[in-house]
Amino acid sequence: MASHTTNSIFLKDLYGADEMRAVFDDMSLLQRWLDAEVALALSEAELGIIPPEAAAEIARKGRAELMDAARIKALIDQTVHPIVPLIRVFAAVCENGAGEYIHWGATTQDIMDTATVLQLKQATVIIERRMGELADALSSLARAHRDTVMAGRTHGQQALPITFGFKVAVWLAELQRHSERLTQCKPRVLVGQLSGAVGTLASLPDRGLEVQRRMMDTLGLGVPVITWHTSRDGYAEYSALLGMIAATLGKIAHEIILLQMTELWEVEEPFNEGKVGSSTMPHKRNPMLCEAIVALARLVMNLVPNALDSMVQEHERDWISDHMDWAYLPDLCIMTDGALVLTTRVIAGLSVHPERMAHNLNATNGLLLSEQIMLALGHAIGRQTAHDVVYECAMAAIDGTRTFREELLANPRVAAHLTPADLDSLLDPRGYTGLAGAFVDRVLAARE
């Protein structure tokens, strides 16, 4: 029975997806250990370091389903060591003494680090695909609402009109930058490990670099320029990037939560018949998916400091940090992937209410057009003076009984330069969205 939310039969799909869970399950980890050992043996055989027939047998038997996982677990309990038990069980499966050549010249961390990077490589393929799917959904939403006018808000207050497509395009551009960062970090992160006991490859002095190169070519990983046994900056960079991706997803979800507030109701996350918002209040349609996304984002962000902490290591080996890596990296990947899946679901099924956006634009009776009024008036009386005049009218409208338009018309310094028709035009929010549409077009064009 699972005891972690990412594997819970009840809650797991709010925390991750099966595809990513499979990357980090025990049998996958076992196979990645074996993949590293097999690639090492084949590379050494090519250079005459171990017998070719031994490497061939190691490759034939290097399959997780052939290993006695229960025996490996029992030996780990006994030895308090993960790879020595693997070698013993693996060697017992191999015939004709081939098992004696498993792990030749390597150290445990070589195998475990390489296996972890193989998992991260597989995880990255999934994350890149998820980000592409979310980007597609955001692109469609931005394009559909390129010109849907709504109130832009700063400090929680209505500020100036924008379009909903513009808001979505800001999210999309941020996601695209993360995609670029993910591509850029792969040569630094997806690097294997074969360094020997203290990183000097003393066990393979003559042909160690060639073994290393061939091993990594076989696995499709980068070749390290020097050992990174105690240099965990690759993990830290990758973790920080996942934290940034999660933070963006959390921001998007939180924004939808705010816009779904009863008083606004400008958008709503996907609703299906039978979805329940409350056990006591039958009317509630709570943003449950978005709340799950924000929770995942916070969990992922709070895991990132573990990666930074693991960079502080001792001498040429420190397994304290390795124990941390084995724990936080799977959770980081699973929860980030889970947040991507949920966010794509929300964006693809988001209900947008243009009529509510239009209604809310009138909530301040034109106050959110104060900048446009100020600039129009400023041409006649100066920008600073116009600011003071419009400020006076705005504050009077907020605290008094007359509308902003009425206060402007009653002010002689305004009336001397702006007619009622001028004010009607200037107070139309549809005429003051600036370059919102053009910016949407730029973001969408950047994806083509």
C-alpha cells in the first residue's frame, strides 16, 4: 500500500501522472543501473579490457525482469549499500564467469549518478512534451481572446483596460522562456559519470577516457570533462528550472482562482456534471484543479533548496547529499509533470466570460481610463498639471455622489479643453488597450 501522495491510489492523479511515475519506479531504477553496467562492459570489451564474450553475456542478462529484486532488497538491508547487492545478484544470473567482469573499474556513485541522469533524460522528454501541449493550449486561448477587453489590475485594483489574450500571452511567453532554458541546460545536466573511486579513473589509467566516451555514447549522454561526484550543480540547475516552471504554473492557476471569484466570475476552470465544490454548500463551484496546481507549485519550489544544499559536499565523496538526491529529484519531476498536466487541462477547458469582463469594466464608472484623460488634457495644460486635475476629479468621484464623467464635466479646467463627446470617446475602454493585440501577435509569431 502506498504511503506517499504521488503514489496514493486515492490522490496520486492530483500530484502526478503515471507516465512520469513509471520513470522513477523501482524497476525503472533497477534497469537504469543495469543499463549503466552494460554500457560500461560493452565499452571495455571494445577496447580489450574485458573479454568480449563476458560483455556479451552481461548485455544479454542486463534486464531488470531477470533480477531477483527481493534478493537485492534483502542484501541492501544487510550491506546498507545499493550497488554491491546489484552486482552480486547480476553476477549470479550471468553464465560462464561473465559476472566477474561486471563493474570493472567503476565505483558505486558512477553507476548511480549515471542511472539518475538517464532517468532525468527520460523525464525531460516528458516535460518537454507537456510544455508543448500547454503552449499549444495557451496559444489557442490567446488567439481566441486577442481582442476580448477586460480590466487590467495592479495592486488588486482596476488599472487600465487590457485584453484577455494579452494576459494569456504573457503566460505563454514565460513558458516559452522556460522551454528555451530547458533546451539550453541539457548539455550541462544530461552528463554521465565514470570517474572511479576518487574521480581520477586510476582503475583505468591508460584507456579510461576512451571507455568513458564510448560508455556515454552508448547511453546517449554527455561526457564529463572531469568527475562531478561532489559537483552537484547540474542537479541544482535542473531543479531550479523545474521550480521556475512550477512557479509559472502556480501563478497562472492562482490568477484563474482570483478571476473566478464570485464578484468577478470572468473565467472558470473546467466544470463537469458531478464535480463537487463543497461537502456542506451544494452551490459551490470551487477552483479545485487550480488549487491543486498552486499546491504542487509550492511543493516543488520548496524542494529546490534541497538541490542547493546538496552542492555543499566534503572532499572527494559525500553520500549525505546523494541520499538527498535520490529522494527529492523524483518528487520534483513527478510533481512538476503533474502540475503541467493539470494546467493544460484547465487551460484547454477554461470557460471565459466576456460579458462579465465587459460588466466589470464599468465597475468604476470610467475611473480606469484616468490615464487617457490625463494625457489628452495634458496636451493643453501640461502633463503634471493634468495629473493633479484628473486626480482631484477621480478622488471626488470615489468619495462623492457624482460619476467620474460628471466630475470631469463640472471641472472648468477640463471643460475648457474636452467636450462631452471627447470624454465619451476617451472613457470607452475598448479604445485604450494600447498594443495588447500586437503583443499577442508577437508572442504567437515567436512560436511559429
